[in-house]
Amino acid sequence: MRRALLIGIGAGGLDQLTVEAVAAINDADVFLVAAKNRGVDDLETLRKAILRRHRAATDYRVIKVPDPERDRDPTDYGAAVRDWHEARAAAYESVIAAEVPEGGTCAFLVWGDPSLYDSTIRVVERIRTRGNLELEYEVLPGVSSVQLLAARHRLVLNRIGGPITITTGRGLARDVAAGADNIVVMLDKDLAAAALPGDWDIYWGANLGTPDEELVAGRLSKVLEDIHAARERAASARGWVMDTYLIRRA
């Protein structure tokens, strides 16, 4: 039986790991990192920096696993993502079988928290369902970009007695039409909030936890140019942009 640890490593800061996550890092033999080849090599570099900071011993290996291509503009989004997860499961299964001995422990260093808009749990479950490899696993939570956004802007995410909706840029218009008016938005490369009717306040952040994080807050209609400029700075500094924001109907 092999073992996998799914370790939430926070949103980008080297010291945003829990004590439990650091202990798990020191319990693994092999670390699996997705090689995406989409201009985000810095994410691999940050993972390695986290290992240098928090791993006591040097007797570990980091294995880059080529990330399967996926359709970024599919007709059927759900089917495309499921196919991508299956391809990822096959790729990781092959590497684990070849590189992790029976009784060994591998680890996935999961950006943010494994429970929030991340596929690693689903991929590991698919490996188990495929039935070719006996694999037990544990999930270690991390600091999500949502938590960090709230901390940076000194926010309570929910209004008193009210709900908070967490969605994606793809789903924002649908959720607003359904009545949501206090919304955290993730995975929004096109800033879908800019197209919303009415007045909204926004609390926005990009590349949170890194030395180059960007923060903007204010009435959405008045700070859009500031957000676009901040996104350009973040992309220039790191080669990638991961932004998260809270919008509230004013």
C-alpha cells in the first residue's frame, strides 16, 4: 500500500503553512509537481522554495509530471474537465507506480486549500477508482486565497446573518441573476464583475501572499482602471496572475 499526502500550502507565502502541513512535508519521500508548460514555472519554483524552507532533511525527490492538455473553451465544460481529470489520474498513477515504492509516501503540494476549486482530491479518488494501484491518502488543509483576501482587506466575509456565495468568473452572472449579492469570485481571468449592472463595491487581490501581491478596493465603477493596472503589474512581476475578489451590492 502506498500513501499520498495532499498538503495545502497557502496562496503563495513561504510561511503560510500550518504546523500540520510542515509535519506532513517532513513525512513524505517524493513530491509530485505538475509541469504545466504555460508560463507558470514560477509556481514550481515557489513549491521548491517551500520545501527548502520547511523540509528538515534533504533526502527527498521532486518529480515533475507533465500536465495533460485541456480544452480551455469547450462546448461541454463539465465533460472536458472530467476528461482532463481522468488524464491527470492516469499520468500520476503511472509516476506513483514507478517512483514510489510499496509502503512509501508521496505528496502533492496543493496551492491554497485542497477543498476549494482544486482538482487534486478528485484526481486521487480517480486513481483509487481505476483499481490499478492501492493508495490511501490524507488531506491537510491550507490557507486559501479567500481567507488571505479577507485578512488583507480586514473583512468579515459574510454580512450579519447573511450568506456568502463563492463562485467563478464563469458563474458570476448566473449567481447574481439568482439573487446573490455578497460574492467571492475566483478563477476569473476576464474580470466578469466589470459587466455587472448596478452599483457594487469590490475588494480585489492578486498573487496574494507573494512579495508582489496587489490590492484594490472601492466602488467597482471607479476602480476598474486601477484593477487592470494592478493585474498588469502582477503579470509583469511573476509571469502569471491569480486574482480573487469579493463584490457586494452597494
